[in-house]
Amino acid sequence: MDGIAWAASAMVAARTRLEIATENLANVSTDGFRRIDARGFLSALGVTIARRTSAEGGALRHTGRNFDLAILGGGAFRVRDSTGRVSETRAGAFVREADGTLHDGRGRVVLGLRNVLHVPSGGVVDAHALGLPSTSRVQSGFLEGPAVDAIAEMIQVLSAERSFESAEKAVAAIDATRQKSADAARVK
């Protein structure tokens, strides 16, 4: 792998870091959002970035609404949309419908909790019924905030931009050196 290929891989890695940091920033006010970490490493193909969802949860915010649920520990709420697609979320702001189902703000049905008539505010909901790990708890009357530090993410944005610029300058320097060599070879 030559210098330009290495520098190009560094530029791609910097762009990926920038995308991850901006995704985190875009979710700085999304309940239950867990920060995406960028982990860089060197390989035979150059610099590579791996994405990993942080295990760190956000701070709990008391709402007092019985069907606002916060997960303490691992796992996520499983929800099904109108097309039948099942996905996971840690955003626990739910509304109880007349048929006893819980729905989130996007109209998705919460799986595992059906015919819930009353959840005491500040009470603990059966995590096992939701398919969560046995070490997890579900607290009613609270929402999990985002696990994102806006200032740290802005620093990541600036760092990624500087890394991109440095790699870009390296490509330009290598290209200029190659051009001088080619010109010198033509003169002879």
C-alpha cells in the first residue's frame, strides 16, 4: 500500500468519525439514545473505523407519568410498527390505548406489555415480561435521557475535520513529489 492509499484511508476514517460525531450530536435530545463510539485501528488496508454503541445509559429524568418507563441496565423495549416490523428502542414514553396495549410516540406497539391497567409511578415493571435481561429493571415515572455529551461530540467533530485536513495535505505533498519526479525524468 503506497502513501496516497494510506492517506486516502485516513481521509475516509476521518469522514466516518465526523459522521458518527454528527449523528451523536443530532440525538443530543433523543430520550434513550446511546452514543455511538468510533474505534480506529490500522490494518493492511490502512486506517479503519469501527462503530460500537456505548453501553453507558443516560441519566433518568422524573416525569411522574405512569407509562413513562426507563430501563436500568441492558436491553431495549421491543416495538412493532404497522407493517409488522419489530425494532428496539430505549425511548420509553408510552401511552396506554383502550385495548390495553402500550404505544410509543410513533404509534408502534410495545411487545411484552399488554393489558396493563395501572403502573404505579416510581414502581418497578416486570423486566422479564419485556424480554429484558434478568439483571435489568424497568422504572415507571421516569425516562432515560440521551447518553451524549454535546461538548465532547463537538470536540470530536473538530478533531475529525483536522485529521481529514492533515491527510489531505499528505496526499497533496505526495502528489507534488511524484509530479516533480515525473518532470525531472522527462527533462533527462
